[in-house]
Amino acid sequence: MKGFWFLCLILGCIVALSSGPARSATLGFEPSLQAVSPGEDISVGLVISGLGDYSAPSLGAFDITVGFDPSLLSFSDYTLGPYLGDLSLGEAMDVSSGQVSADSVNLVELSFLDVASLEALQPSSFTIATLTFEGLQAGNASFHFSINAIGDEYGNPLPEPRTVLLLSLALVGIAAFRKRHIRV
């Protein structure tokens, strides 16, 4: 009987992994790697994908820290995309801190649009911000990010694929540990 329940738990985790939430957001950079020359300006886009295509879920707010190599790049500027609303019309608010350390930039935006307007504005994948840097020396620039907060059109956290995977693996590990502990 114990084997039956363990098998059910494993199958449940497999189903959770394969189906996951209806949608899960994925962030990345375009381009992900760039050749840099001294004095050259380069731009990189922070792109979100895995949202609804002009439907739920949509991105309603984000707080993301972007990291870079300060020996290779000097931060110049950032521009937020138009997909959370027009900043000049008060449809969204930029509360970014900008460069917070020698190697990181903080980007924060909050939309004030109603749900229908926000969904009508956003495709399934779009650039939420473009960052510009000046090259300090020759090399290949790569970027990384940490998500401080990311919310949908209702202010709820958007699920990330890694979160679903880690939760499912944790459940399998707990079940395996419990089964092994019961046998001993």
C-alpha cells in the first residue's frame, strides 16, 4: 500500500512538471553575449516571454537587478519599454534606482493601467527595458539578473519555470526520504 501512495506522489510530480502553471514567465537578454571594443556603445534588451498573447497573464510590475562586468563595461543609460503604459501620461511609473553599485543596475516599473488595457497592450514576448553601456576594454560582455519582484496584471507574483521545477523536485525528495526513513 505504501508503494502505491509513493507511486501516486511521483506521478503527481511528473504531471506538475509537465503541465506546470498555465503560463510561466521567462526573462532573458537579447543579445545574450556581445563583443565589446573600448569606447564602443552597446545596448542589451531585457526580454520577458511566456505571457499571454494580448491576454492574461500580463506583466503589471517588475523590480529586477541587472548585473554586468564593470571591468569591461560602464553603465550609460536605460530606457523602459512601452508595454506597461505610457510613462509621460501617468499610465506607469518608473521607480528604478539606476546604477546601484559598480556592477549592477536596478530597474523598477509599475503599471497603473486597468487589466483590459494592460492585456491589450502586451504580446506574449517583449522588451521591458533596454540598457546602454560603454565598452572599457575589448572582450565579450554577458549579463545576469536577479528578480526582486515580478507581478501580473493583478499584482500577484508571476510563476517562473525554475520555481515549479524546484518545488516538484523538493516534493519528490521529501517523499523518497520519508519512504527510506520508514523502512529503517
